[in-house]
Amino acid sequence: MYNRILIANRGEIALRIIRTCKELGIETVAIFSEADRGAEYLRQADEAYCVGGVKSADSYLRIEQIISAAEIGNVEAIHPGFGFLSENAHFNEVCRDCNIDFIGPSPEAMLNLGDKNTAREMARAAKVPVVPGSDGLIETDADAIREAKEIGYPVLIKATAGGGGKGMRVAANELALKGAFQQATTEAQAAFGNAGVYLEKYVENPRHVEVQIIADKHGNVCHLWERDCSTQRRHQKLIEESPAPNLPKKVRQAICDAAVRMVKNANYYNAGTVEFIVDKDFNFYFIEVNARIQVEHPVSEMVTGIDLIKEQISVSCGEKLPFKQKDIVSTGSAIECRINAEDPEFDFRPCPGKIEHMFVPGGIGVRFDSHVHTGYTVSPYYDSMIGKLIVHRATREDAIDTAIRGLEEFNFKGIKTTIPFLLQVLRHKDFAEGAIDTKWVERNPLL
Ligand code: MV4
């Protein structure tokens, strides 16, 4: 096992990783920007180095500064967390060149899966269902029109370098397609430096179901069942849960099996998530692979009892997975609510500032993953997520009740949070019925 690792991240996930390292007897080196200097969570690390200014581009994204901290800190590995450099294949490769283990997949697997059209072709090769669509990238207007006629309208234009909803456009007919194709190409070039786009049949109001994977470097791949992340707004997830409500047992098994096939075929190791959309008839289609630990990983930890950060670290240093698929049992129901410093009454605008006072829930079945405290100042420079309330109970009904009870127990003074909005969703009959799809929030302008 490693003696010492560097955490190339900040806030909640940095603290989450430090906590597991402590339990494993691994020393930790943290990095911080000028905005995070002096933050309480950094005291939990054994060492901490400043890597630059308040902007992410001047600190958490500066590869040479992070590698310098890793050299000075004498670490054997870097955990990238999520966001920032976590899916940057170049950083991954630089780590390898510097003889530092990147706690994640190989740069090659990351590069292949990072290209959505390539990932889609890999899914096809692994007999994982993909949405009917174009064979490869679309080069011209005429290409687009011919393919769309075959697929049937409406079609969705996706940027191959996109993902997470970036660079997508719906076209309802041939006229709209011509304009949308040109726009999508231009936008993709500007945003990603890659103009490649492909077409898919547009699936109306799908659910978002994703499968948590953990794989070692010896070819062993296990899934930790699925999460439903349909409660989202403008591609920002708000609530995630496991198991997915109302998913027929056979479909659940088929999605999890498909995710394992996908990852095995890609020679992927470490933690990853295979994302699917599910239509109203429970047809499921591969969307993309997220080659990192995700924000919502705790719901899978709660239902399986597996510490995913621990397994990431141990497979990274070459250990075999300590369990077999049949040992991974999903028990009860877990729900995660993301608590953001945003004002839901004003279009979820970020609300940075000082937390003058805070009270945090606890009790049976309650976990709060967060780095904030009374007196903490939420910075305007980073993501507005300040913590995650995760509940785990025997049944989904009880989990909803505990989540509501927990959210009601919070008391934040000084900043606005998404808690009132989360409560409205959890109290809604559609949520109780497990009837939320990815367009639900946009169709229900609450508050
Ligand atoms: C789709 C789709 C409908 N049809 N593909 C958005 C994020 C990206 N990961 C894939 N996304 C979608 N792909 C086809 N062919 C609808 C979405 C989508 C979505 C997917 C998952 C979670 C939330 C979403 C919100 C809007 C649209």
C-alpha cells in the first residue's frame, strides 16, 4: 500500500479522500489556492502546499505546480477527486512520466472514453445498447440529412468532445437540422477544439440511470449496482438515489451487466461510472462513461457497505479487488441531496459568503459529507456545492422521511442554500412514486 498520496482537489472531496487515507494509515499531502489558504479541512492533511491564485486556472488546474507539490511532498500517488484535472488524460500521462501513480484509469482508456463517438463504438462492440444513430461522425449537411432520414426525427446532435450535456442540439425536421448542424460544429470547435459531431435519435424525457464500477489491474470488474440521477436541472444533479425506483429486476440486472461488459472491453481499471438513459418502456441506452469518482458515489457506498475511495487507492497500487460480484449485495435505500450555496428563488444563482451560523443534522441513517462549518466563507471562485446529505434506510419510504427530517434540521445563517427546493421535491407525490425524469424539474417551476 502507498505511504503517502497527494490530493489534487479541494473542499468536500479532498476531505473525503483524507478521511479514508487516515483509516488506511496513508499520509496525505493537500494542495490549496490562495482562496482556500487556512481552510479548516486542510488541517486534516499531514502537509499542504499552495499551488497558486484564487482562479482554478491559476491553481487547481496547474499541472506543473501540482507535480512540484507532489515532488516536494514525496508522494507515490495522486488522487484527482472529481472536476478539475480528474478526467484530463494529459495530466494522467504527466503523472505516469513522473513515476507518480494517477489514482484512476490509464491515460489510454481515459482518452478513448473521453471521445463520445469512440465510446459509443466501443459500446456497440461490447453489445451494449446505444441509441439508434449515425455510423460515426457527420461531415456535411448532406450526411446529416441522409442519416436523420434513416434515424427519424427528432434527432439529437452531439459533440464527440462534449459530454455531461455540453454541445447538444435537438432538431425536429430537415430545415432545423441544417442550421443546428452548422451551429453545433462551430460551437464544438470553439468550446472543445474539436468540431466532430454525431447524430442520435432523440429520446424524449428519459430517466438517467448510471452504474458504479470498480475494476482492478488484473481484469476483475465489479459493479456496485445503479443510481438514479434523474432529479436534475440544466444538467446539474440535485438528488441521486440507489436503487433506482420502479426499475424492473430484469432491467436492473441487464443494465448492470451491460456496464460491466463495457468496462471489461475498454480495459478500464479503477472506479468509473457507465451512464445510461432509460425510456418510458424501460429500454436503456449507453450514453457515456465517467472516468472518475463521482459526487454521488456515497449512495452506492451506503447500499453496498463498500468504501469506494479505499478500493480506488488499493486497486491503483496493484491490489486485487477483495470481493467478488456475488458478495456485493444492495441493501435498503440511499438518497443523496446536494446542498449548494445558491438561491433557488433567483434561478439558483450562486450565493457565496460567510456562514455566520450552521447546525448539521445527525441521527440514525444520516451522513453529511462536507468541509464547511460556522465561520467558513464560501468562495465565489469554485462550484457552489458545500455538502451532501446522504441517508440510508431499510426502505425508500423511510429514506425519503429521513432525508426530509435531516434537511429540516439544518440551520444555515448568512448564505442561501438549495435546501428549501430539495424539500419541495422530496415532499412531491411524483418523487414518492419514483416518477421523476430528467425534464421533471424544468416542467415543475417550484417556489
Ligand atoms: C440524450 C438524451 C435524449 N436522447 N441522448 C445529456 C447529458 C449527456 N450525458 C447525455 N444527455 C442526454 N442524451 C438522446 N439520444 C437526453 C439527454 C439528457 C439528459 C441525460 C442524462 C441526464 C440528464 C439529461 C438532461 C437532459 C437531456
